[in-house]
Amino acid sequence: MHFSTRDVRRSITAGLLGTTLVWYDFFLYVNASVLVFKHQFFPYLSPFAATLTGIGLYGAALVARPVGGALFGHLGDRHGRRPALVATLLLTGSSTGLIGLLPSYGQIGLAAPLLLVALRLLQGLGLGGAWGAATVVAYECAQPERRGLVASWAQIGAPAGNLLAFGTVAAVSSLLTPTQFMTWGWRLPFLLSALLVVVGLWARTRIEETPAFRSLAGAEARSGRPITEVFTRHRGSLLVAAAVTAGADVVLFGFSFGYVLTLLRVTGLPLEALVALSFVAPLVLIALIPVFGALSDRWGRQRVCLGGTLATVLWAAMFVPLFRVASPPVLVVAYLLSLAGFAAMYAPQSALVAELFPSRVRLSGSTVGYQLGGLLGGTLATFLTARAADWLKSPAVTPLYVLAVVALSGAVLLARARQDGGLTSRTEPPSGSEVPAPSGSPMVPAPGVPG
């Protein structure tokens, strides 16, 4: 199989730009929901308004993202990885851009929050398939010995998107008066998303279809019902993918970029230092993720991922005691050091998850597994951060939940390693692995179809 350097570079660029833009859209909505939407779209805190707010914030994760994962997984396994890449980018970018054009509640009444929630759900659909499409394209376009490094670039999208959203909102708000920002300035970051889509679309349409999918199409070995096949023939791999990604999701969205930074402010960290840390932390992850992605090619996905998981478990376990006795500077240093453990856990996961599934259902398995992990991880962690700590009157609720989910992720990794005969240096199936034949046919070896 021929892997051209041009194809590898284009797949890296497309994956990085695509995931960065969709996570930019995601974090932008979260930031605006705190700063602006309450005033522009939900001016009256009635039970119905609270319900709409909850649907907008959590409905995209609970419903739209899993549905999007199944939809674009099917599209990518049946019709090609590239159409799935382009469709996810267009859907998320156009939905976000339209949010910037929405009239306020004062202009069109109840239609404003209803349209906002509808666009948020469409945004969630695109996000549901974006990660899997980007990682599978990068993985399948890379040489086998460099798949960990190449696929890890798609993982940079989450911290890069967070950094871009935070930086854009901070820049616009600093250039305008509070009244200007609340009246019309908040729309500019959303409209910027529509312009960024053009860049991402240019990069994604320049990539060729992956060698794995071309081989499948040529051999007429594509799955007729990839989602059904994943749930019937690859349930074990699906559960592993969900457990592994849940640990990273809960740390990224429910702990590191939200809960920890909030508590650092409570300890007395100056606002200027907190803003600086909000810029530095994503930059640290952006720098470390490719390093650990490359190490996963050398030392093995499971070994690197498990090492990072254990380090993150230790950080979550010691966080509350450390929070009670340490000074803000010590907490900041500990937080930055903890990002190395998280990067080690997070970077290999794109290649690790892709390797769990044969090429005929790889995109469906990756997207559905990732979204199931998101439900267990980031979605519930976000809910706990917002509600459960108030209910139980304890700041330890979220760290304990993080600790439990990450420990589960580590246990699944360890069990998988034992099943495979140890923490081997490579985890992907050999090139001549069997691929399920069309329904009704016996399982036959397909050496011409890459695993």
C-alpha cells in the first residue's frame, strides 16, 4: 500500500483544522451561554426558559451528538471518509454562523430561544461525527509505524478550539464597551466561524479518499449496515472505546478547563493570573499531545495511555487534599504538571480507538464509541459541576466522579492489555486481518483490504 507524504500532510491538516473548528463552535456556545444568552434569548427565568436552556446545553450532548455519531459513521463507512469530513464541518460551521445572525427575544419573542436551541442541536449533530471522521482519515492515511503521531493531531482540536474560542471572546470584549458587546459584539465570534469554515472546507476537499476505504470499495466489502454490525459483532470493542474515551472526556470537559480553574479563583488567584492560565493550559496540551502520540508508536498505545491514566488518577485523588492546604502558586504548578499526565492519556486514544474496529465499520465504531464515552464522561461531569456540588454542599463531588471514571478507563485498558497478551508495542491488527464478509457469506480472509 502506498502512503504518500502529501496525503499524510493533508490528512493531518484537515483533521486538525476540522476538529479545531468544531470544538471552537462548541466552546463558543458554552462561553456565550454564560455571558450573553441569558439576556438576549432567555430574559425571564421561567420554568420553560430553564428547560430550553437545559436542552441547549445538555441536549446536544445527550441526544444530538450520539445521533450525529451514528449518522456520520454510517455515511463514512458506506460512502467514504471524505464526505463525512466535509458534511460535519459544514453542519457545525453553518449552525454556529447562523446563531450570530439570530434576532433576540425582544425582537421576535419565543421564536428566538427556540431557534437557538434548534441550531445548537444541529451543531451537536455535526460535532458527533467530526472527531471520528478526522481521526479515522488521519489514521488510515498514515504509515502503520506513524499512526499514533499522525492521528494524535486530531486530538489537538479540543484544546486549540477552547483556546481560539476563549481568545476570540476575550479580544472582542476588550475592544468594545460592555454595552456594545452585550448588544451586538457577541455576534462577531459566531460570524467568524462561518469564515473559518471556508478554510477548513478547502483543506478537507483537497484530501483523497483513504487507501483503506478505496480497498473496501474495490473489493465490494463495505458493510451494508455498519451501525448494526458494530452492535452485533463488535460489542466488546465498542465498550472498550466508550470506557477509554470517557476518562479523557471527563477530565477535559468536566475538570481541567472548568472545575479546577474555577476553584483556583476561589483560592484567591488574581483574575489576571487566571486569564493567563486559561491561555497557557491549552498551549501546554497542544505542545505535549504530538509528543505522546509519537511515543505511542514507539512504546505502544496501551502502555502510554495507561501511564497517563494512572498519573491522572493520582492527580484527581490528591486534588481535594492539595486544594485545602496548598497556596495558589503551588496549585497552579501542580495543575500544569498534571496536564502532562492527561496528554499521555489523551494523545494515543485516537489511534487506539480506530484500531479496535476493522476498516469496514471503523468510522461507525469510533464515532459511536466516542459519543457513548462522552455521555459517561464529559456530559455527566458537566452536570455534576453545575448541580451536584450545590446539592451535596461539597467541592469533592466532581473530583470523586472524575476519579471513578478515570479509574474505570484504566481498568479497561489493563484488562484489554492482558487479553492481548501484555502491553505490546503495537495494537493495530496485522495487514492481513480478516474482514467480515457481506451478510450471508462465511468469514473469509481479505489480504488486500487493510485492517
